[in-house]
Amino acid sequence: MNRNMMRQAQKLQAQLEKVQEELETLTVEGSAGGGVIKVVMTGKQVVESVSIDPEAMEDADLLQDLVAAAVNDAFSKTQELAAQKMGAITGGLKIPGLG
């Protein structure tokens, strides 16, 4: 590998590390039931908070389904966020293990 390619690889690595750090601070909100359940998740897929409208607590089965749907919604949004951030660096190039 020539020096220029090595520098480019190091630059890409530094950019990717910066994006990973940024994803830790960014959040997305997933919701279900028209906002009855809201889940806030970091870009690194850590749940920060769950908000439940008290009326939703009357039906345990529905509540469970809505919480699962809201978490899945937030998870999907984190994947989209990561793909967007990584795509900005890699130019859409698919690199195994990076999104």
C-alpha cells in the first residue's frame, strides 16, 4: 500500500471514529399508537427513555405491543441515522461491519 493510500485510510478511520462518537450523542424518537408510547434512543441504540400515556395502561396486551412497536421504530431510525452518517463519509460505499 503506498503512502497516499495509507493516509487516505487513516483519514477515513478518523472520520468513522468521529461519526461513532457523534452517534452516541444523537437521539431519535420512536413512537407507536399515534404517540401513546414514545421511546428515545441514542444513535448507538441505547434506550434513554420510555414515555407511556396513562390511558394505555388499561390494556396490558396492547401496551406490550405498543412498547415493542415503539422500540422497533426507534431502532429502525437509529439504523437510518447511522447509514446516513456513514454514507456521508464513505460515499455510499458498502464497507462490511460499518453499518
